[in-house]
Amino acid sequence: MDPKVVADTLWVLITAMLVFFMNLGFACVETGFCRSKNAVNILSKNFIVFAISTIGFWILGFGLMFGNGSSLWGAEGLWFLGGADNSPATADAYKGAYASLNWTGVPLLAKFFFQLVFAGTAATIVSGAVAERIKYFSFIVFSLVLTAVIYPVIGHWIWGGGWLASKGFLDFAGSTQVHSIGGWAALTGILVLGPRIGKYNKDGSANAIPGHNLALGLIGCFVLWLGWFGFNPGSTMAADVDAISRICITTNTAAAFAMVTSTLTSVLLIGKPDLGMTINGCLAGLVAITAPCAFVSVGSSAIIGAIAGVLVVLAVIGFDKVKVDDPVGATSVHLVNGIFGTLCVGLFAESQWMPNKASGLFFGGGWTQFSTQLLGVLAVGATVFVVSLVAWLLIKAVMGLRVSVQEEIEGLDIGEHGNSAYPDFVVRKSLPMSGSMMTAAEPARR
Amino acid sequence: MRKIEAVIRPEKLDDVRKAIEAVGYPGITITEAEGHGKQKGVVQQWRGETYRVEFLPKIKLEIIVGDADVEQIVQAIIKAAKTGSVGDGKIFVSDVRDVIKIRTGERGDAAL
């Protein structure tokens, strides 16, 4: 066996396993940032969503995304990974149904696993944004639609040789493909569901609904950070030593700078270094560097991270003000910084790391790449917004989307699952959002 | 007979119990309580919004003693429970009309 194929396959599979582990990270962050009465429900959603992604992406998603076809979607080898394939042959030696992945010299199932864990990530982003009020089975149906249809079709445009790829749109590890898609789907879910009971008062002011376990939140953040060392460096899909080393460091540097700037922004705007904001800041830096990680210098990654850390705090506060109730900040982290990171390719990219491409605006390449990036952001944004909005509304019409008022007050753990995450803990009664405040804020619900 | 009710910091319960044991007391009942004084709780923040936790956890202890023992127990509680910061709590002393020991039926001072 060719040693390069062995090394590349090991690299792809190990980094894919790291990305798989990010499911735990999302489960921990989201559970910790929500109330204990909904912990079982959030854990359940984050757990089963990977099963749903596996099924959806195997049945249809992979073929739709990477199968040879039109510029809009894949058509060959559509179902159950069933197309002809002679991987790990590459380039012109490759003969098969998934030619858009002929640049990586690993077996088809390694390609599938790596792409599957990415699709799973996009689906799990939605979970936190719609938490504490969505019906369990309605969420599962949406996850299936997202991973089997929405994610793969956009993925065909960007990574499957479709029209955005032809235009030169660059999204190395998925600031748009994974994070913005997840973010747009999350935003439309929030808009259809409306805010949680008790989040807004009659006069429109917002209440804090504190999460029940910041320790769990921080564990989740560290798990995600670790996973990102698979997410970004793994997207080379080859053990290219220079590239994976640099991407590892651009990824880490962006996270570090974003943590510092989000903490400082939190001090300036709120008064104290809020740990929840530092956690969101770390994740925002990671999301922002995801698209440009392979194309920018370590110095540029520091600037990108630093800006991302400020953006995420402003976004959390801004979304709260316009009554987009996102319990965990998924839209601020994944949508806002997914867009920002994608645009950063057009600003900070350097041609030394991009064969046959012009640099970004700040490195003498002019506006060309930036305008292509902007086109991609707008096209993907508009499409995912409309399609996911329709999907949410259909699910709402057919099976209902939101749990009953009583169930929401008592917690989804008992209502949806008949479980309790902490059955022998004494519940503290003195936090806000209990009893009278909930009923007082009831009219604010959409 | 008097009832001494003291609302103290939960973390001071051990110190207070040891202090009144040194003085001597007939018996004690404690309750986990929540409440606030003039500060009306504490303000906390969560991701950009602030919120007030109005009721803080406290321990309420009740001791019934003869009139002569009130002052030394009160002083012992003060000494053990005081930190000098807001939230140290309060002590209430009130009259008790009667005490009945359920097992023997004894009443008044004999029942203490």
C-alpha cells in the first residue's frame, strides 16, 4: 500500500473522530447554558441528532452533495453511497460517481465518514438555538431534512463542484457550509418558535434566564476546541505536514484572541468578565477562522479572532434586544461569525497558500475574492433561510413545533421524556423565571 | 422562658453550634431558610442581562431557654456568627408562654 494513502487515511479518520467528539461538546455547552428542567431533553436531542445525520447522510445526503451532476445538485450515485468508485485513486486516475472528491487520496468510506461528521455538526448547531421549547420529534424531523437535503444541496454548490465552486468561492473547512447553514436554520427555527416563556416582559425588556451549569458549559467548550483541531486541519484530507501544522496554529490563535477580546468587550459593556461570553468568544473565533484557516497567516488569524470576539458579544446583546431568543448564542457564534469568517477569506487570504488564486483585499488582490465570498454568503443565506423557514412551517403545520405552555413551565424533561436529569437534587426556588414572573410575561409569547 | 430565633449564614452553623455548646443549651431546632434584608438579595449577570437573586440561603435556629440563660447564648451566637459584612443575620428574642414535654407531660421550666 502506498504510504501516502496510509498516512492520509489515518489523518482523515483520526480528525473525523475528533469532529465526531464535537457532538459531546455541543451537548455539554447547550445543556449547561439551559435550565436543569430541560437538561434531559437537550442531551437527548444532541445524542440522537448524530444518529439521524448518519442515516440521512448515508441514504441521500452524500450522493446529493458529492455525486456527479448539475451545478445545483448531485445526481450520480445518489442513494446509499451506491455509485461506482475507485478511490483512493486521485485526479484523472479516479473513475467514479464522486469526482468532486477526487483530489483526496483516501478510500470512499473515509471520505464519507469525514463528510458525515461535518453534516452532523451543522445539525447539532440548531439544537441549542431552539432549546427549552421545541418538541423532540419535530426537532428530529427537521434534523433529517437538514442533513439529507438542505446541507447536501448547498454542499454541492460549495464542495461538490457546483456553481459557487466554479465561481471560485472559498470555504476551506466550512464557516459557511457548516456554521452559517446551521446558523440560518437555527435563526428561522427561533423565528417560527418565538421566545421562551418569561424571556421578555410586557414592556419589551429582556430577562436573564441563567443556565444551570457553567462547569458543563466550559467542559463542552474545551471539547469543541479540541474537536476543531480535527475540523480545520483535517479538512486538508491529506497529511500535508506544512499545511496541517499552520492550520492548527491559525485555528488556535484565532480562538485565543477571540477569548481575550470577548472577555474585554464583556467587561466594557456589561461590567464583569462573564464566563458565558468568554465561552461564546472562544467558539466565535474558531468559527470565524474555519473558512480562512488554510489561506491566511498566523498574524492574520490573530486579527480575525480578535474581531470575532467583539462581534459575538455585540451579537448576543443585539439578538436579545430584537427578541431573537437564542438560549445558547448559537446564532451569534455560528451565523454571525460564519458570515464574518467567510468574508475574511476575501480580506486576509494570501496567494502563496492558494494555487492559481489572487490574494485578498489586504494583500494586494483587490476586491475580486471578497465579492465572490459576499455572493456566496448572500446566495447561501437567502436559500437556507427560505428553505428552512418552509421546512419549519411545514413541520409546525403537520406535527406541531412547540410544547404546551404547561410543559414548557414544568420542563421538557418530564413532558417529552418522562425523565429528570437530577431527580435527587433539591430544586432552588429563588431564581427568577419561576411562578409569577412566567405568567406575567406570558403575553410576550408569539 | 424565652425563644431565641437566629437567622445566620449557613456556613456559620458549625461555629455557632460549637459556641453555644460551650455555654450550654437545652436543645435546638434548625431550618434551612431563604430570605433577604435591606440589600434585597444580590445582582448576578448572565450573558448580557442582569438579574436579582432576591432570596439568599440562610439557616434559622430556634432555642428555648430559661430567662437567665438568654444573654450568654445570644452573646455566643453573635460572637460565632459575626463576620462584619452585610448578611450576618439577625437574632429575635421573644416570650414563650408554656413548654410541654410530650414524653412525660412535664410543663414549664421542668420541660426544658
